[in-house]
Amino acid sequence: MRGPLVAGISVPRIEGMAKIRGEERYASDITGPGILWAVARRAGTPSGILRSLGGEPASMDGVVAFCKADSIGGENLLGILEPDQPVLVPLGGRIRYCGDPVAVVVADTKERAEAAARALTVEIDPLPAVFDPLEALSPEAPVLYPGREGGNLLASGWVRRGDVKSVLEDCDLVEEDVFRFPMQEHAYLETESGVALYDGDNLEMEVSTQNPWRDRDELSRALGLPRDRIRVKAPCLGGGFGGKDGVVIQGLLGVAAMACSGRTVKMVFSREESFLCSPKRHSSVTEMTLGCSSDGTIRAIRCRFTLDSGAYASMSVPVLTNGLDHCCGGYRFEAVDLEGRAVYTNNPFGGAFRAFGAPQVMGALEQLVDRLAKRLEADPLEFRKKNGLVRGDMNGSGVVLTSTVGAVPCLDRALEQEIWRSREEWRNSAPEGKARSTGVALICHGQGFGPGIPDFANARIELTGEGRFRLYSGIPDMGQGNGSTYVHLAGESLCQERDRFDLVQPDTDRSLRSGPAAASRTTYIYGRALLSAVDELKRRMYVKAGMVLGAREDDLALLPGRVRCFSSGRELPLEVLAGFMEPPERCFVAGSLAPVSFPGPETDYGPKSSGFPHCIFSWAVHVARVEVDLLTGQVSVPRYLAVTEAGRVVNPQMYRQQIEGGVAQGLGYALFEDFSVKNGEVTSKDLSTYIVPTSMDLPEVECLAVELDEPSGPKGLKGLGELPLIGPLPAVANGLAHICGPLTVSPFTAERVFFSLSGGARDEDSV
Amino acid sequence: MRGPLVAGISVPRIEGMAKIRGEERYASDITGPGILWAVARRAGTPSGILRSLGGEPASMDGVVAFCKADSIGGENLLGILEPDQPVLVPLGGRIRYCGDPVAVVVADTKERAEAAARALTVEIDPLPAVFDPLEALSPEAPVLYPGREGGNLLASGWVRRGDVKSVLEDCDLVEEDVFRFPMQEHAYLETESGVALYDGDNLEMEVSTQNPWRDRDELSRALGLPRDRIRVKAPCLGGGFGGKDGVVIQGLLGVAAMACSGRTVKMVFSREESFLCSPKRHSSVTEMTLGCSSDGTIRAIRCRFTLDSGAYASMSVPVLTNGLDHCCGGYRFEAVDLEGRAVYTNNPFGGAFRAFGAPQVMGALEQLVDRLAKRLEADPLEFRKKNGLVRGDMNGSGVVLTSTVGAVPCLDRALEQEIWRSREEWRNSAPEGKARSTGVALICHGQGFGPGIPDFANARIELTGEGRFRLYSGIPDMGQGNGSTYVHLAGESLCQERDRFDLVQPDTDRSLRSGPAAASRTTYIYGRALLSAVDELKRRMYVKAGMVLGAREDDLALLPGRVRCFSSGRELPLEVLAGFMEPPERCFVAGSLAPVSFPGPETDYGPKSSGFPHCIFSWAVHVARVEVDLLTGQVSVPRYLAVTEAGRVVNPQMYRQQIEGGVAQGLGYALFEDFSVKNGEVTSKDLSTYIVPTSMDLPEVECLAVELDEPSGPKGLKGLGELPLIGPLPAVANGLAHICGPLTVSPFTAERVFFSLSGGARDEDSV
């Protein structure tokens, strides 16, 4: 396509053709002659003391190394906020879940490494275990970290404003319920994988990761290697969704490489290992009470939710605080009383997962909101609009919103749409044996980290000697297309065509630290930094071009492949301009720090937790048409609308893809995905029993953008990565509620819906 | 509606309810006890010398004043660029068209004034007249301005680049034709009207005008009153479209008021008088040749067009140059040879009309483009896309486009639409006796004045003592809603709700000179100035609020009705803040000057003409479904799509209204409106014979916005006022061409289409 890149016009992904052709090299694709394979041995039991490791794998055919904890030179602990997870459990050390790694074997083929790991004999003295987070809080429960202050209560937080008790008593209508949502598995196409080479001094790793810089920090601490002797590169990821936001495979891979100095070691988790060992979306129990007056004004909320953190802290604390921050959704409240808890158990550990605690609370909130609307006989969108936040309002966390707020505009847009206007026709058109309904949800999601965790990025852009632009991405691309969007943003600003850009994927040696691909921050924060760096580069280019063309700088314009002087019409090709510039004046870096909230004195946050509360949110209204087979309880969602406000749209195609992907993952969470753990053992071992929806199971998602211009965002955009996942569960639940009554336990499988249709047990343990 | 104004979200017009309730006071609504009425007497003959005026109207019942040219103290000449038009023709002076005014009578009622004007005896010695602009150029033709250099050739201009002759000879395909388009009448709801009061020193006028400041200049010169003793106010207009961009009624009204010192005089043109005396869209003859290569690359254009200026220059010169600037539409050319001429005749005069010469050339160009595509058997949108301009290309006028260029994005969007994809089905679905087809056009229109005419605006905004905002508009609102958009822009920037604003309509004593409501500049240029003034005011408000709250200025945010300190949560209501500010620190003004093009050396512009060429354009692709009754030739347009790129959309509702209005006026131009003048006499005297389409004659217009972000525009917007009018004629013509062959004379009435269907005469004088 001719012409410079322009925000608002779709551009194919810069790596799109390479991916289609199978040429894009993911971490799991890296291979070469003499490459070694590493395989971990796991505990296989949820609680105990590692007594012995035997079996002499080093003597087996092709085995090159056998690594135990005692070969690790550093602290042997992983964990960003709470370093509680050993890379390898040492002899005499505690086993806290089935997936704890006890050894790594390296061999010349994958099969030999697997055989050797299998052949290991592992002796574990069992200890009592606890699998239910509420039980884990009882004084009698076995404690995972003896001597730890707080016992199994990993963290808790609260938000209080006003007198919820008396306001609720004063409310004309009150709805309350307890909601149970299960663990969710990321189920990325590419399991955890990477290669590493240790040359005796330096460790170099290329790994499927959402944050190579933090990996480097963690590896340095855990393995005892100085940070400047570690290099981590992040190629394109085959999916991440939070599951690669933290060290899962990297520590094992580092241990293996350091045991095989001079040789490249590769490691790829099997699907089973990935299911067992990667962090999960926390299973949750959410108790919520919501009250409103008879005129339809929502007044008070009480919420207590408990997250099952499993064996390790991982990202549980920020997931908890983000959950707190989203309990009140898009509404104004007179009084709030929110409490969240994260609890250690002997289950697989919970961690980062797209939307970070928001689905667990908003899935409850949006169902109660709908119940209030129904009791008031109000249009559920109009009811939400009456209570919807606008800029200048205080949200549930006590933050007065000063950035763009799309709640009401999204509701207005949804109200106009055919899918909503025709909901009666849809309901009445159900054939014999089916029932039809339409459900809605108003959702929002915070942007970036919030106060306490510096949310910054550092961009680097270079005009090459050949007059091309090289863009050093600081944040991995897990498939969401942020690399392409960086090129898009720079291309518009520099008025260049896409083909003039080369994109360097994140690499701790070449690009600059910019934090994780997470928290809906990726495009926002790196984009801000990048546009600053681009501005610096442009200024320098104009200075130099002005010297060459004998023109004032404000008489110059960048055009595709050249700089033009307006008044003389003379032009300077970029390759010629670059020839007049020395390397240091062709490369610019710039940083950006995200704005954070400064909440006023109206709210009591309890123990301060980092990353809380947010000041910038993206917004959406989701509308789902549902159909239920009254004989079987089978649910289908034949049509789905997502009206989204996430600032300006830079690349409509990728904007739509983010929404489609989020809705797909959210519909999986709502309808299909039931990550099953029994007594600490994962019983959904792979994709044959853990059902992720395919394109055939999903409707076409209609995407409408409400484009408010977020002044703090690059080209006015806000983050969109997590938001769309939140909507499907409550939208579908609200649709189903018209047919089979409230559904408080997900996923909404045919069995659950069938029992609910037959007025069946609300005690969900029976299904 | 709650919440601050936000760009991108529709907001009802600020004056909307007042208009719906009939409370909005237009100039023609102003009345009061003792008000006098003025009526002009017109020549009634197209060419001659005014010999005498008799009949003693002063003695008639109720007559207060009888004004002739000799009562005028100034130069008695109107005309912005070429002052050639007398306010009143003096005795012995030349009559150049039927509408020339010779006297004004003022009486205590309208009826008495009319009767007295009618009773006047006017003697005119006839002179030879000329009504055809091509004949007017012959040496034998009567000359309207004897002794004038150039004779009847009012102005001409050309653009040349490359060797058109040899490139055309080298082209594989060449299309050429001659196109004749008639005059068009603005036909605003509110005819020219106003009131004026002269107190012996000062003249105050409230008049339906597009430019009160230029009116003041013209009145000062023509009537001999110093500028600072004239005040002109512009209330909401009941339509303008260019017809009120210049003095038409103001001079007569001023003469009348100055003859009746101390009393308010009112004047309202009848529809007949408005048809006779207001400027028209110039009738035109456009000869055009277009060549392309067999691979579909358009290479060269030759164009010569002639505009009938009628009796006076009015805006003919900028209309001519704007026509030149639009001859090449949205395409790249190797070689261009363009020439435009404006010629005096004894017809009613041509002047400003929405799109200023562009319809006369693009209506020809887009038909020839379609013919080339058809001969190549190419998709007409793909053919245009192949040749469409992108940023960095040089356009036909030799300007390298450095701002947003929506041509290709609009074509891409149109290609995706159902109306286009289903064109075969539409064609094949024609019932017996009908034929169906789909036509397209790619159009563009320049933004503002271009070099040579300073295009500036000056905005003024005030925080009142009550904590409200008063916005002093500098550019009249003729119904397009710019006043509301000014409030919208300021409201977003100040984060305030609509109801906190008061809008002062343009008034030479209160607001600041900002040029006409014309040239698609109104929102763009005043919006730029306004946002600068708002920034100044905000800065001052933060300084003061910081002093009061004891806070740093970057710790403050404007919120609806208040300023908030982030870190302390303290808030200051605007009325309290205003109390801390003295009047001079609550009112800010700022100016803005539009960017202009600096074309390179590749092009020869011939005699320099002002306002040419443009550097910023808005773009659109129009798609029209047409249906022809094969028995009668009757054309209908049942469906119409306008894909428009005019930068960012601030108020979607008004954006759509501008497009709907422009398409309606353009369909009138294409199909209905045939302003008929025979020997200088207007024979379409009113709306009974001059057929303006009603809503029943028009399709619903589908409006799609392609929102590129124009960096020079306020909130990224560009002008949109004129663009949509250009598309309907060529889009409909291209649709009809598939059915009845080329149509080169408009409007495409049933008769013309019928004759064309029957292979009839191309000589259009016969129909």
C-alpha cells in the first residue's frame, strides 16, 4: 500500500506475512545442531518434605546434566513481590503443590531427557494439605509457610467510604448473593519455551516471556549471576495473557544452561506441564450486596471476595488490589465497603491473567445490577445509564475521574443498536424447545499499574544510515500486535510508509526497559515514550535538513522517504539526509511515566497495596443474545455486540482483533472452561478435557468503537487488552437469568443450566 | 445530560430548543412599535442608462423617506475584490442587470412602502445587452464596463505543469467532452433581511449576514461613515450557503436608516427579490480532456472552464481560482493544463455558493474518470484508488500534500460497503420498465482561503463572575451549528457541561473579527483560535486556584463546575474561583492564522490569483443508487452513501447534518434545480417553478466517517461545509451513464434523460 501510515486506518501486522508463511521464529521454533534439551521433574504430590532424589540419571544414554537445587548459586527463590517460590525445591525443602520442580535433566534429545526425568526416584514425606481457601483461613488448617505472619492469609485489602450498613438499611431494594468462579487456564498456543546459552560468564536466553527485564532481575537473584551478565530476548510470543508475565520456565532453563556451559539448551513445556505449572486465573468466592432506592439510584455496595492463591504468591497481590478497584464497576455509590483476600492453599498457584481480578468481581456486580433493574422494571441499559459514571464523578475506589469516561457514551450507543432494539422479537422468535433472551453488561478496566508501582517505558528509535527507521520495542508482542502499532504510531508521526521500518523485538541488550506486556499498558505507555523519542529524532532531522537545504526548520516537512522544503520545493531523500548525520544524532531514546491517581480523603483504603487505585479506565457495554435448549440446558450465544471506549483507535483491525479475542476468552470463561483440581491434582490435564471454545463455538463479534480522545494517551488511545474479557460472563449470565433464573456458579455448562431450569439445587457442589 | 462535553459524542445544538420552540430570533423576526419598512425599486431591464426617477413617493400615505443615489455620502460602490456594484444606481448611471436598485422607499408599513416603490416611475434608456459569456468575449459584444482593461473578461487564470499535448498524444485512452451546468440559487429559508438604526452619528445594524466585519468595511466605504461608527450584529441565519457572504441588503438598509435618523428601519426581501438580486452559483461551460495509459494510470488533463459572472464581480475571482484548484480532483497527474475564465454579462451576478467553483469542474472530471474506467473494464473505485493521491504526492495544482489525505481511505471504506458490493444485484433487480445502476464519485474540497487572503480568526472567552463561561463567537452560524461546536470544543477543553456556557453571536462591538462563515473554514479556524484562548484562560484559572488551594498548578484539574486538587481532594467551585479573579484576568482572546501552501517550482500559475492553491483538503467518496423510468426518463435516487474524511468528528450529529444538507443541495443541483434566465430576466421567479428537493424527494443519506487526525485542526477536525455538495452531480451522472449514456448538461431532468435514452440530441438547447 502506498502512502504514509495514518492513525485510524487499518494496516496489516508488520509480522503478519511471516506468521502466515510460518517464517516467524517463536522461542519454541529455535533449534540448531547440537542443541540440548532440558526437562524438569515435578513433585507430583501437593504437600510434603523432599526427602531424596535418586536414580542416577547422569549415567543414562545421552544425559549431559542432572541439576538439583544445590547446584544453584543464588537465592533459589522466584517471585516478584513475595519471593516464595524455589526454582528447584532443595532436599529437606517443602513441597507446596504438585507442580513443584525438584530437578532438571539435560540430554541430547528431548525423548532422552524425558526418560531420564521419569526415571528419577523422588521421595517425599507427605504433610497435611489444604485445598479450599476458606478452610485454609481456619486456625486448624495446615500452614504452608510455617512461622509466616498472617499464616495462609497471603494478603488482604479493603476500601471503605460512608456508612454502608445504614445506607443499605435505608435502601428500598437490596440484592445479594454469593458467586463462585473457577480457575481459568491461559491455554496459549505456544506453551512455555525458550533456549539458553551460558558461556561460563554470561547467560543468554531467548524465551517466550512478557517481560525480559524482570526475568533478568529474577534470574540474577535466584541463580546468583550479576544482572549485566544476563541477556534476555523476547521474540514474538504464541500467546501470553499474563501466564508468561513472570518466571515459569526461565529459572529451570537458566539452571540447565549453567550446567552445560558452552552449549545451547532448549526447554518446551508439554501441554500437561503447562497446565500444571503456569499461573491460573484465581478461583474466587465473591459475596456481594447491592442496594438502590425506588427511583433507581444505586446507593451502596458491600463486597467480600476471596481468591485462591495456591502455593505461591506470584501476582496474587496486584490481582487482589485490581479486583478491589473493579468491585464498583462503572457506577456512582454513596457508600462502599469492599474487602478482598488472597489465601495460600496447596493448589496450583494463581497469578496474572488478562483482567487481573476484575472478572471475579464484575461478574458478580453486573448480575446484581441486572436483578435490581428487573425488580424496578427498568430497561437494564437505562438503569445503568442513570447510575453511570461521568468525568468528574468519584468512582467506587474514591478516585474522582479526570480522564475520559466512556460509560454513558457506550450505553447510549448500545441503546441505538438493532441487537438491543430487537430484543423482544428475538425473545419471541424462539422455536419449540428453546428459549431466547438478551443479556447486557457495563464493564470497565483500569489502565496500567496505578500508584506504588512505577509504570514507565523507554523507547528507542533510530534513523539508519540507509535512511530507514529502526524501532527498538521495549515490550514483547504476545500476539496483540503492539509492535505493529508502535510502527504505526511512529510512521504517522514521521509521515513514512510501513515498509521503511524495521522492528527489533525486546532484548535487554538492545532495547530499553519498559515493563511487562500486561495491565492494558503495552501500547499506551510505550507509545507515549515512542512518540517523545520520535519527536526528538524529527527535530534533529529538521535541524540537519535545514542546514543541507538552507531552509528554516519550520519550512520543512517530512514526507515518505524524504524531507521537503515548502517554499523552495527542494527535497532531500532520507538516505542522503542520514549521510549528513553521525550515528549518535540518528538514534534517540525517551521515557514516559504513566499518570497515577491521587485519591482524596473520602476513602479509607486499609493496608495500602501497590498498584491501586487506577485513574484511567477503558469502558464497554456488551450485549449477548443467548439461546437455551430447554431439554438439555445447552447454551449458545449466536450474536454478540461489544461497544467499546478505549480512546482513539489507531489500527481498527487490531482493535477489533483484541476485542474478538477477549470476548472469545471471556465466553470460554463463562460457558466452557472449567479448570478442575481435585485434592491439589489437576484433573483437566490438557485441551481434550479443558474445553477452550473454537471459532465454531463462537459468534461473530460486532465491534463498535466510541472514540473519545484520551489526552494522556499516544494519539489519544487507551489500553484495551484486558477489558473485553470481563463482559461475556455477566452478559451471558444476565441473558440466561431471564430464562433459568440466577446463575452464580460458572461456567454455565449445560448441566448447571439444566438443573437451574428445573428449579434445581443452588448448592453447586452437586453439579 | 450529565457530564462534561466530549469530542466524538453528539450534543444537541445549543440553540436547538429555541429554534424548535420558535423562540430563536432571526434578523427577519425583529420587530417593535414604530418600526419602519424599507423597499427597493429595481431596474427591471438588463442594460441601459438610468434617465429619471419620478412619481413623488414622498407625498404618499405613510411614506417617511425616498432615497436615491444622490443621498449617499460615500463611494456608493460595493464589492470586496472589485468594487463595481452601486448601492443605488445614480441618475445617468449604468443599469447592468434587471436587479439593479435605483431607489429605496421607507414607509410606516411594508405594504405602503411596497406600494410607493411600485408607484415610482423609472425611465431607462436601453443599451445593447449580452447574456452569453462566450459571446460576451467576442470583440463585437457590448461592453458592460466601457474603458475597463480586459473588457468583459473579468478575470482568468491558469495552471500548467508538464507538456500536456505530448503526454495526451502518448496516452492509450483519451476522453473529452463539454459540460454545461446552470446557475443555482441558494434558496435559503430566510431571505435577505435585517434592521438598522441610525442615531445621527452611529449606524447599528442587525442583519442576516455571513460576515459582519466585512459588511462594516463595505458600508463604511459605500455610505461614507467611519468604521467605528458602524456596528453590525449577526444573529442566527436561516441559511446562507454563500448568498449572504457579501453585501446584498445591507447597503440599501443603511441608506434607508440614515434617511430616517432615530427610527428603526426593517427590510426583508421577498422570495422574488431574493431570486433576482442575490448572487448565484455561476453557470459554467467546462471543456475537459483526460488521458490514461492502458494499465490504468491517469496521466494528463486539459481543462478550460468559463463562468458567467453576470453584471458584477462579487466573488467571481475566488470562485474561479477555487475552480482551478479543484479541476484535478483527487488524482496524480504527469501533466496538467488548466484555464478558467470569469466573464461579465447582463445576467444576475454569480457569487459565493457552497463549494465555490468546484462542482463545475469536478462534475466534469468525475464523469470522464468513470468513462476511462469503463473503457478499461476496471472497477471504478479501484481505478480511482490506483490514481488516488496520498500524503506526500503532488496534486494537480502542484502542491505536495503534507496534511491528511483521505482519498484512498475513503475509497477503501466505500469498497467494503454493502451498497457497493451489491451493485450487480441492484442492477439486475430492476422491474419492467425501469433500469437501475450505481454511480460513484471521488471528491475533495480545499480548506479555507489559501495564500494571498489572510485566513484568520480571533476568539474571545470569558469566565463570568458567576462561574459560567461566555463565548464570543466571531463567525456567524447560518444553521451549520458552528456556535454549538465552539461550545463543544471549549467544553471539552475546560471539562464543563454544556449548560455552563453562554454563546454571544457575532457582533462587531463585542466579539472579534474572524472572517466569513465560508470556505469550509468556520469551525476549523475559529476553533483553533478558541482553543488557544481557552488554554490561556485555563492557565490563569489554575494559577489562581493554586493560590487559593495552596496547590501546585500541575496538581489541579478542571472538573464540571469546579477545580479539584488531586493530592488533597480539595475542590473550588468555579463561582468561588471567579470571585478571586478580577474581570481582566477572566477574559482571554487569541488569534489563529491558517497554514497556507508553498508550491514548488514545477508549476506555472499564470497571473497570480488570491486564495490559490490550497494545502489542506477534505475528501469523500459518494455512491448513488439510481433508477430510471424508461418510459418517462424520471430519475430517482433511492439510496445514497457518503464516505467522508474531514478529520476528526467532534459532534457526530452535526457532522451528519452537514453531509445530509450538502447531499440534498447537490442532488437538487444534479436533478431538479434549473435556474432559468431569459434575456437577463429571471424566469424561475420563485419556489413554485424553481424546484428545490423536499425530504420526500431525497433518500436517507448513509454517512460514514473516516476519521484521520488533522494535526493543524482543532481536535483534529477539518472543514466539511462545502465538500458534500460536490458529489451528487457526478455520482448520479455516472450511475445514469450506464443506463442512458453520457449526460453533459444538468440538471438531469426527466426530459433530458428521456432524450438521452432515445439516443437523442446532445445539443441541449433543444431540451
